[in-house]
Amino acid sequence: MNPFLHDAVIFAPELVLLIGALGALIAGTYVPDGYGAAQRLSYLALAGAAGLLLWLPAGSEVSYGLNFAQTSLTQFAKLWVVIGAAGALALAHHALARIQAQRFEFPVLVLLAALGMCVMISARDLLSLYVGIELQSLPLYILAAFARQEARSAEAGLKYFVLGALSSGLLLYGISLLYGATGTIQYEPLTRFIASGAPSMAVTLAMIFIIAALAFKVSAAPFHMWTPDVYQGAATPITAFFTTAPKVAGAVVILELLHGPLTGAGAVWEQILWAMAALSLIVGAFAALMQQDIKRLLAYSTINHVGFLLIAILSGGLSGAAALLIYLAIYVIISLGAFGAILLLQQQGEAAVEINDLRGLGKRRPRIAIAFAVLIFAAAGVPPTAGFLGKMVVLLAAMQAGYAWLAALGVITSVVAAFYYLRVVKIMYFDEAPNLIIPHIRMSRRLAAVVAITTFVTLGLILAPSALVAPATQAAQSFIVGAP
């Protein structure tokens, strides 16, 4: 095959997202129904990218001077990035109209952010990784403040931008230190250089800066300080997007870096990752106990889930990589469903901002309450939901890798987290309902479809776990993961 055509095929999913974003921008500018046209083009672009990811032959392919790879692992991760982006678009249709923020820039920004995430996942040198991270981050900064008429949204965007700029500075400084110490920024030469001997002080410092920057991107403690405020201040469908696709991209990049170029320095980063995983588990479990705002509660829940993701990354090996991919997929499904249920309640005239707003929901909105309860149980890891499968595979991988104490901490914090999850269910079904006039509003089909699909998948996956476990394991096999 012609080298140019070969590279174009490898880069085809990203090209479709880029063309879709540009097309949505033009359509939004010149078509009377700008938002509708941009959204339809965005759906087409995401569907096209997903189709290409499924169509491209499985196997390791490297292109553009060893700077970009298309493997089974990257294809699997990108597919869930696309699912997260499509889910956010579906959730946003009525929600943005309700807060008078239905502008065509939203689907354009979502596509550009998804493009950046895909570049991050396939990057095979640190400069390409940085470009992908910034291409992801800049649209996310704007999205955080997208509902600009609300003070909280503007504050969320400003906080996210300032702290995001700090993390970008840390990442660039770490990359410059690593280049100065090794003379290269490509993954393969870095792997050979670092594995050839004990890491120098410059390499160690570079790793610390790079890990800290990536920990910010995935909301790992102690770099989680932005998460509760941004999640609370951003519009709910945008919060749903923050919770899903960026976590997939960030976690996979950490896996690729630590068990790829930096695998030879495992004795150093293992301690850092162990501490971050333990802190994320503890902070996410105990800080959520005091929350009254639903989105802040889900923000701390996210931090707790990130602890499990870090355990899977730390475990390494085929079992750890597969556990990470399984957990990420389940986490995307649960998060889209939970935020979809909140938006569906708000579309039905419910407040659904504070946890106490859910009092008596089981009687007022029985179908939505059942779906929300199932998704809450899944987030807690209660069997027979998919959440139980996700936590089980991560804990088993940790035990196999010799991290018994970290696995035990995961179990303990899951028990603590179950308290605030079950508290939500208790309020919905056992607290007295307030005297409210219940409006009869026709459910949004898109919101109802997202909630229904995610609920059924959450319940049904445990009956056929191989539907997810098999492709995740196959994807993990394409990436040789060395034990730290």
C-alpha cells in the first residue's frame, strides 16, 4: 500500500472526527437551525469513527514516524471515548435548551475534545501526547463555562482553566527534563534507555511531574481539588462528558506510559501510584459522606472510582490491563445512565439538585427511580450489577500482583461508599414525599433511551460477562505490560 494511504487509513477515525468538527462548525454558522445541523453532523462523525474503529484490522500498526499507533488497545479505548461523547450529545439536547445554552459550538467542542483524546491514546512520543492533551483540554475549559449566564458555570470554567494550565506546565517541564536526561521523546528509545540502568535524578523528577500532570487529568487524589467545584458548576450533560471520555483517555495513557517507556523505573513510580490509589479511595469514600449536592456526591464518587483504576494500572500484566479496560467500560455506562436519570428528572419538572430533592421519588416517578436505584447500586458495586463485575476483576488483579493491602483498602472504602449510595436509595423510597404538584410532561425520548439502555446493560452484563471481558482481554493482549 502507498505509505500516504497507509497512514491515512491508520489515522482515519481521527480524520472523520476532525472533518465532522469542521463541518459542524460551518453548518452551525450558515444553516438557520445551526445547533440541530451541527448535532446531526456530530452524530454522523461519531458513528463513522466508531465504525472505522470496529472495521480496522486488529493488530499493532505504527505510523507517522513511530509517533502514532493503532492497536487493539487503542481501538478499544477510543471506542469508549466515542461512546462517552455520543452519550453526552444525547443528554445535552433538552438540558441545554432548558438553560438557554443550546448553541452549535457545543457539539463542535465535544468532537474536538474527543479528537484530542484519541490522539492522546495513540501517541507514541511525548510531544504528540502533549498536543493531544491540549487538544482535549482547551475545549473542556470552554465547555465547563458553557452556561455562561450562570455564575457557577463561569467560576467552574475559570477554576478548571487555571489549574489545567498548571498541570500543562508540570507536564511540559517533566517532558523537558526527560528529554534532557535521555535525548529522546519517543516511547521506544525511552523504554530502552530507562531499562538500561537505574534512573537518574532528572528522570525521577521528570516522572514525578508527568505523573502529577496526568493525575490531575483523571481526578486522582491529591490532585482532585478541581473536580467537585467543576462538576457542580458545569451544566449536567457537560459534567457527564467530563466523567466519562476524559477518564478513559487519561487512564489508558497512564497505563501506556508507566508500563511502556517508564516500565524500567517501576520501583520509583510504583510507590507514587500506590499512594495516589490509596488516597483516591479514601478521599472519594469519606468526603462524599458529607455532600448534599447530587453532582458533588457523584464527583467524589468519581474520585473513588479513579482509585480502582489506579489499582488496575498498578497491578500490571494482562490481568491488570484487562481489568482497567473492563472497569472503564462499565464506569462509562453507569455514569451516562446516572447523569441521564438526573437530567430526565429535571426535564420532568423535578429539582434534582440536592439529595433531599429525591424524597419520595419512588412514588412520584417510579420508572425513573428504579433505573436510578439500579445505577446507584452498580456504582456501589452491589451484585448482580455490572459494577460488581468491574470491582471484582480489579481486586482479583491486585491480589495476583501482590497488592493485597491495597485490595483490602478497596473493599473497605467500597463498604463506606455503599453508605452514601444506599442513603440516596433510602431517601427515594422511604422518606416522606413533599407535597408537590406533579406535572405530566412527556419524557424526552433521547434521555429515556440513554437511561433505559444503560440500566439494561448494567443488569444484563452480569449474565453475559464475556461480551465485555473477551474484547477487553483481547485488547489488553495487544499491549505488552511489564510488571513493576
